[in-house]
Amino acid sequence: MYKAVRLFRYQDGLALEQEALKGICEVEEHVCSTEEDIINSCQDAHTLMAVFEPLTAKVIRSLPNLKLIACKSMGYNYVDLEAAKECGVSVTHLKNYCVNEVADYVTACILAHNKRLFAFDRSVRVDKKWDFSVCPDIRRFNCETVGLAGFGQIAREVAKNLSGFGVRILAADPYIDQSVGDQYGVEMVDMETLFKECDYISLHIPLLDGTEHLIGKELFDLIPDSLVFINSARGGVVVEEELIDALDQGKISYAYLDVLTDEYPDLETHPLANRENVILTPHIAFYSQESGRDGRFQCCENIRNFFTENYDQCLFVPGGKNI
């Protein structure tokens, strides 16, 4: 019997994981947020179920029985893949468990902003104003342009969500050609064009070695007037200080951010907290009761398939198969 440790908590406990891994793994929960927590709690673990925990080289090299890191997330930037490869540890992740949720979050941000729902609500509740002219810059939505930075599963779902509104949609993705864009009514362009021509830009770029700090001053400076910036991908894709500068300069009029560089920011001191033109949510775009359950089950399926040697059924991250 193998031992699986879940490094994060769900209110309903471990029943789903225990049932899904019955006969394969004994399942325990040890909520860990630091390297030391993981090393001290998981010495006899054969697999870890993780979501944002620091699975660094130090951690991976300190766990002698570890064979598999099963990410309960689509992203895996919190895992040191080189150390995992060095130690013969495989890494799996999830592919599509929250595509609808994140796409709906982005769509909701765009539509809420177009009607300035947050600004009008604050005007009524805080300023006690009942005045349509508080936001005089509202435009008819089908006169605006939405840009999607990256055109994978989630961005394509956003395009489908917006297809009935008659809005112009551009997308930038070096790995996708126009024939794919045509299927979604999307014009494929380069990243520079996206920042020059769009009223809204939503990021759909994974955090990898080649994408860290991809979005910053060089692109923000191309904005001719101002735009609305949405990030539900990963905070590390953006140079946060340069995003703040773009907000201060008016290049970005509003930012809707579900992620920051720090996964657990200090909201008392963070420079993006408490700004009227920044809407922050605590990395929840992925979540619904259904996606939460599906993600946990898919994570367990990766573990079950790995330890029963059904490797072709495991969703390994690129380069993450080490068996």
C-alpha cells in the first residue's frame, strides 16, 4: 500500500480521496505552507497532492520515498521540475476541470466592467449618488475590442461566451494559426497589436520559464489610450511593478486580478490592494462545487493510474514522466 498526502484542506475531509484511491493508497492530510512543513510531515509519502505549496528542490530531495507529485491544478509552476527529474519523481496535473469556471469569470469581468457595475454600486452605497453620469465613458459593447493573450482552452471558451455580443475579438498566441481562430470568430494577431488595438485584454498564459514577466512596460507603453486588464492566469506572467506604473499613468484604466505575484499577499501593505480601479479576488476563478469535486477526482485518477502502471492514462506535465 502506498501513502498519499494531501497538502491542502477541504471542509468535507478526505472521503472523496479515500474512496477514489481505495486499495491503492492510504490517504492523509497535512496542511503545509512552507518547505519545512512538507519535509517534516511527508517523510514516508509516496505521492503528494498539491495545489500551490512550495515543492522546491530542497523539498523533493528531502523526501526519500516520493515517486509522484500530483498537482490538483492546471498550472505546475510551484514544482521544481528539474529537481523532480533528477530524483526520478514524476509530475502530473489537470487539463480541463475548470475551463468553464475561469472562462465565465473572465466573461463576467468584461460585462460587469462594460456596464461599470462596481463603480456605480460604490457611487450609490458610499457616495450616496443616484447619477448615470458618474461613468460618462461607457460605450456600447459591440463597439469595443476584446483581446485574448494566449488562445488555449479557456480563451477559446471566452470567445464562445462572447460570440453572441457582436464584439470584435483578437487573440495572440505564437502556437495557434488563423485557421483555429476562424473556428471561433477570432482574428489572430501578434502581442503588440493586441495592446495597441484592444479595449480589454485577458491573460491566458501559463507560468513557465519562458513566460515569467512576459507582460510588462514594453507592452503597456504601446497602449494608445487606456484599457481594462484582466489576469486569471498566473501573477508571475506580469511584471507587477510595471503593471502598477501603468495604472498610475492611466495606461490601464481598470485591472481585474484573480492572481498576484505572491500567492498569499499581505493585503494590508500590497500596493494593488484598496485601489478603486483594481478589483481583486483571491484566486477563485477556477472554483465551483463541480470543478472542486472534478479536480479532486481527476487528481486521484492520475495517482491511481500511476501506481497501477497505466501510464498512458496519466496526464504528465511536459517532461514530467520519470519512470
